[in-house]
Amino acid sequence: MKIQAKAAKLSGHIQVPGSKSHTIRALIFSSLAEGTSHIRNPLGGADCVSSSKAVPLFGAKVDISNPKDWVVEGAGKNAHLPDDVVNVGDSGSLLYFMSPVAATFEGWTVFTGDDSIRTRPVLHVVDALKQMGAEAYISRPEKNAPPLIIKGPVKDGSTIVTDGRLSQYISGIMMAASRLNGTTNIELTDPKETPFLNMTRLWLEEMGVKLEISEDYKHIKVHGPIQMKAFDKVIPSDWEAVAFPLVAALITESEITIDNVDTSGSQGDMAIVDVLKELGANIEIDEKTKALTVKKSRLSAEHLPNRELHVNLSGYPDAICALAVAGCFTEGSIVIEDIGVCRKKETDRIEVMQKELEKLGATIETGPDWFKVTGHSKKNADGSVNPAWNLHGGEVESYDDHRVAMSLACLGLALPEGQEIIVKDAECCAVSFPDFYKTMNGINAGFTEA
């Protein structure tokens, strides 16, 4: 499917789906728990549906027929080695979370997925599982990617030393450790995406697991085993999804309200608000009503040294796509740093965002773990038209990456009259934001199928 995006002025209220990160964790923990859990306001995206199909292989029963209330009958003490090959679809989270959990059972487990997953790196998982006493192999010796083959069980009381630059497999080890006797020690030499490790910590603690974690996340101790109990939980809205209507409103100089945002602090991506505020964004969050209001703003780094805003995105690297688009409408430069992990996501997001934004006239520089966008505000500080702003329309690739597709579609909303962006394979946004285009059209985005 191709989506056409052209000049629009946004207005009104919008609500984004539940958090993908929370939904997948909820499915995994409820599947391992005793009793029947309710997951309310789940994200119905492709990755979460893949998870709902995978956890029954370990003994749980899942009913997702009610889109507002998923019901999971946990396997509890009867959890077992998966009955079949675990196909994770396009979900890296599911792959990295469940592979260490599968290794706690005696026997062989095979993980595979779609074309994208079969390019995702797994040698770091293989190494960690071997340190825990499991056998682990990749089926294609020349490929650092699934299919991934594991033979458990792992040993109790292991110590794992690994870099931790990808948070998801560390979360998986923490989940697996809750099933093991004694204390599992995880030593991280270079932890990244630590807000997601904190999310896993909060979940584990809520399930009754005792942990000790150093402030820098380099030292993690998980004490097990614990028999988890069923829960009834409302999934908070997804800050990774909030980023797109938020940035769209700012670059189109619009005013919108995003309802029911998560103010708990459990999602690191909320930090994008502070980044945008530093550029002059007029954003207000009402803690009581959970409403985020975006008002007409001019984004600028002119007040900063060298007209540059440096942002360390290691804690929430998925924000690179939305922030790169915001940079195209910022007077000055945004330098996004410590994002080497972005090269190992659904796509190499550093490379593809540079390629597609340059097609549209943007000025981009990149390095192994950084991305710099130098842009211009559409208007000068005095309100006059800025002749230096010169982006244009075109046809762009999504690379079947949901965040690439949504960010480029939002960029199209801020183009001059008569210009348009056509986003190819735009339906991939369903992974994390089902009905994205329809939902955005509710605030006058005007997306149409090309």
C-alpha cells in the first residue's frame, strides 16, 4: 500500500494505542503465572499478536477476541518446553525475551521469524546462553541471525558477562532468572536502552521477584525462583507512538491534544518531550487528566553553542525517526548520539533515514553511532517566511519499518501546498500503531491511499 501525505493543519484530540513494550511483557508474564490474567488496553499490533500466538506453545491459553481485554490462562507450574518451532513473526522483543526463557526447560527449542527477523543479530544471545550452561547455535554458520537453536536447561546461579548494548536479551535473561534457583548475576560492560531494563525491573518486582540493580545498570542480580500470580492490568499508552502526532503537530504549526498519555515514568521515550522543549516546543502535560497539549511552536537551536542540540538517545533509540524529521524543521542542527543499536533494528535506521530524508532535500551527516540533521524553521523568529527552508516532496521507501513509514508520512504534512510525499509499503505501521493513518485523519491529517 502507498500512502499520500500533503500539507495539512492538524486540530482536535487523538489517542494512541497501548504500549507495545508493556503488552508483550504482559503476555509473557501472564503466560508464566498461575491463574487467569486480564490485559486491558493491549496493543493489537502485529508484534503483540505474534506474541499471543507464541506463548501458548509454552502451555498458556490466550484469548484476544476482545480487543480491549485480552485474557490469558497462565501455565504456571505446568509451563513447558514449546510444542513447536517458535515463529516470532517480526518481533525482535519476542525473540530476545523468550529465547532465554525457553532455555530454562530441558530439551530443544527453535526460534525463527519473517524475512526481517532472519537478519537480526543473535550471536550475543548465543554467547550469553552458553555462559548460563545451555547449548545454543545458529542454523546458518555464515549468518549472525535466526533460525536460533537452543538446548536447555541452563544452570542455576550463573554469572553472565556481556555488553548489554541491546536491552531486549538482557530483559530476557532477567525473566528467565526469575525461574531459576538462587541468584543469577548479570554483568554489563556497556549497557544501553536502560529505561527498557527498568521497565522489566518494574514488571518483575510487581510479580514478586527480588532484584538488585546498580544505578548504572552494570550489575544486576535476580533472585529466584518465584511462582508468579495472575494480574489484571491496564496497558499504558505508548510513548513511542505519541512521538508521531507530537512531531507532526510541531512541524505543521498545529495545536492538538493527545489524550491518556502515560505519566508513570516507566517508558524512557517520554524524554522526547524534554528534547523538543529545549528546541522551543510549546508542550504541556496535565498530570491529572493525562493530556498532552501541543501548541503552535517554532523549533530552533539558535540559542545553543554552534547552533547544535546534542541528544544522547541510547536510552530510547526508537525515537531517532521522529526526531530526525523534527530536525528538518529546526533552525540549526540536532546531533543524535550513541545510537549504534539503531543499525540493528528492523532496518539500519541511521542509513535508511539518511537516504530517504536526503531524497527530500534534507542535509544529513552520519557516523557509526550518530546522526546529524541540519535544518531550517519554515519561519524566521520575526514570523517572516524563511527562504532557507527548502524541503520538497517525493516517493520514499519505508523498508517495511513501521517507524520509518510513520515519520516520513508525518513529514509530508508539513510540505508546501502542491507538494506531496508518497510512502511505499506504508501498511507496515500496523506493527506498533494499527490504523495509524485513520487515527491521524481524525485530527485532519488527510492521508489518502495513493
